[in-house]
Amino acid sequence: MSTSPLIETFQQAGQGQVFAFWEGLSPEEQENLLAQAGEIDLAEIAELKRTLLDKDASAALDLEGLEPAPYEPLPEHGGDAAAWSEARERGEEALRAGRVAAFTVAGGQGTRLGYDGPKGTFPVTPVTKKSLFQVFAEKIRAAGERYDQPLHWFIMTSHQNHEATESFFQKHDYFGLSSERVHFFRQGRMPAVDFEGKILLESKGSIALSPDGHGGSLRALGRSGALELMEKEGIDTISYFQVDNPLVRCIDPAFIGWHIGRGSEMSSKMLPKAYAEEKLGHFCTQNGHLVVVEYSDLPMELQRQTDANGKLRFIAGSIAIHLLDRDFASRMAAGGDLPFHRADKKIPTVDASGNPLKPEAPNGIKFEMFVFDALPFAHNPLVIETRRADDFSPVKNAEGADSPQTSRDDQLRQFARWANAAGANVAVDESGLPAVTFEMSPLFGDDEASFAASWGRLEPKPVIGDGLVLE
Ligand code: UTP
């Protein structure tokens, strides 16, 4: 056995099985295995064994002092219209001053969608089948043009999809953005372990590593140098969104204005849950902190609780849209405060002789961090309400709810709404879905007002019919 110090360290930590097939590996395979092992923080794994494996993993959430979180309602739900328009102006000022960057987390595995390739390359618009990445790129470009200040866009990838993501952007010429303002970096990985906390091999010469969750974005922002670059560029506000939601307002001036005006270190958008069982995390407060409690953790009787007016008490659903203060992100990146969550999974591995093993039942654990777990660490955290129709229709599943079909229909409803508000006559059904399939680029209009302005300039006005594309 070679005497690489790393191998000895693993042996001393009780993780020597990682090198069980070392002698039979080629020099290249050995090098690769050592590099993977070098990524692993053994003290962290030992700590996770102690906190997530040894204690009762099914321990219920501590409900002591858990209350629904306050949030800033929209004007149509009782919010202060003047404060909303002030927030918008403040946000626009920040955008003109170049203080804001867009940030997409695009490192997930997209298992539910079952699409072969980075999820951001998934074709999503109704007519031209633009990719998710192109939709975001055009929204970011539109904001840059409107505020006369091109934005930087940071994209977190995984080891698995990094190259494919970069080459997709190269192939499409960065969708009209300057390549100097689009920054890719990989998220971290965590090893999977068996139920005894032993690190699992994926094959004789490689460790079962998987992305460390969207919460890994905070560490990755720090490690990659992205936060340093932001500082150099005068960016102090990071607009965080997921790769799977084509409706998201990547850059939302009112949200930015609320966040800055309140001196918040981390702000989030909420939607009133459509029904008690809707699978969204819940914004809550506990011991003076803002927290998100996952739908699987909040007892159903609390999810169904209503107030005197029959409104759900725990109504504020999280849709994974956040703003982060740059200094706060730096603090979180350095501090290692985010907890890991365990997920019991079927993890392909090898048996004692090194033969591939495809388990039929969960045989181990993956560790992931969640970005919303940063909220309790933020000063003055803030939650504001948003409209579902303008911000949220993710592509998660191949079929059914939150699928390409529902997301396409929601895009069409938005297009029809904006067109009708501008005086076009688009027939829609009772759900707002138009009978015709058309499309508009965010560069033509990315909200009701900008659509109306572009539409007003169009002469002659086209007939809105099947296949029309407004760019
Ligand atoms: P999801 O929780 O929907 O996971 O990610 P997923 O991996 O994309 O899909 P499934 O669960 O395998 O079907 C929400 C967002 O967080 C990002 C995803 O890319 C998506 O934008 N994410 C998730 C990461 O960037 N890294 C991760 O490790 C996990």
C-alpha cells in the first residue's frame, strides 16, 4: 500500500475503505481518487455522522414558539401603495448605480424532469422553444438596457454540468450578453455515506460524490472569487433565483428597493399558499429568527390551521427567490454556519469485491445544504409578497404539476394578460389561457408597462395569432 499521507489520514478517520481497491488502480485512476479524496473535509463528515446519523434522524421539528412570519403585502392585499412605489424607485436607483448582480443556481441534478443535459438548456417557451438560460439572459439584458447599466450574471453549475453549460453559452454567443459579464463557477460536492457513516465508493476508483445543495452556493460564491469580483465592481446586492422558473423576475426593482430600504441582509419573496397541502416551504419565526420550515416538516394540522377569517395561518409559501447582501454572503461563505440535511437515497456503489451494486432500497445518505437556512443568520430579514402569475411557474416534473406543460400555459397566460392590458384583443378561457400560441421576448416587454410601451410603438399592429413572436 502506498504511503500517501492522505490515505493514512483516511485510515485514521476510519474511512480507509475509500482506498480498498487502490493497488489495482491505474496511476491515472489513483490520481483521480486522491484528488476526490482531497475535496473531502473528514472532520465535517465525522461531525455529520454525530449530528445526523447517530441521533434519531426522524426527530420531529421543534415547534416551540413557531409562528407565521410577517410579510409586506402587495397593495391589492392591504399593502401601502406609496411604500411600494418608493421601493421601486429606490431599486431602480440601485440598478442605475450598478449595485445589483443576477445569480442563478443551476447545479441541480433535475432527476424529476428526467432531461439529459443541464436544466438551464431545457426548451421552455411556447413557440420558439427558447431555453431557460435564454429567457433569463434576455430578462437580464432588458434590465441592463432599461437602467443603462449592464448587469453581471453569476451562474453556479455542478461538476457534472459545468462544461456543457459553458459551451451552451458559447454556442449561443451568450444570448447577446457580454461574455465578460457572465461568470460560471462550480458548486461543492459532498460524499455519500452508508448508514454507519462510511464514505461510499461509486466505483473501485471513484467516490460517490454529489452536489452539496443550493445552500452550497454561499460557500461556492466565496471560494470561486465571485464575491471579490462583486466587491471590485461595486455590487452589494445579489439577486438569487433558481434555474427552473421561467416566470421569475430575475431583476425586480421593487424587491430590491424594499431590501435596501429596510437594511435587510437577506430578503425573500412569498406567495400565499393556494391550498393547505401545497408543497411549499413556510416562512415562520422562531425565537426571534426568520426560518423556512419545509412542507414535510410542518405538521399537517398546522398547515391547515386558519384564522378568524378562514385564511390559512401559515400562508406564506417560499418560492426560492431571494436577495442577499454581499457582505452577508461573505460572512456565510466563511462561517460554515449552514446546517446539512440528510436525504436517504439509493446510491450506486460497489460490493466488497468491487462489483457494481445497484441498490433496490436506500443504502446510504446524501448531504445537502439549503439556501433558506441562511435566513436566521441575517440581520433585518424581510419577506415581501409577490404575484404567482408574475413570478412563479417552475419546471420540476416531466408531467403533471410544475411541468413543461403548466409552465408553458402560465407563460401564455402572462403574454395574453399583458397584451390585453395594452388593448390587444386576445380571446382567453376562464383560466386566462389564450386559444392561440404566441410568444414575446423579454426584450420586447418584461412586464405590463414595458410591453404596453413596445406595443404602442408597433405600427401596424400585428394580429396576435398562432406562431406570432414579438421580439
Ligand atoms: P431542486 O430542489 O428542484 O433540485 O433544485 P434539482 O436537482 O434541480 O431537481 P431534482 O430534485 O433532482 O428533480 C432547486 C434549484 O436549486 C439548484 C437547482 O439547479 C435548481 O435551480 N440546485 C439544487 C443547485 O444548484 N445545486 C444543488 O445541489 C441542488
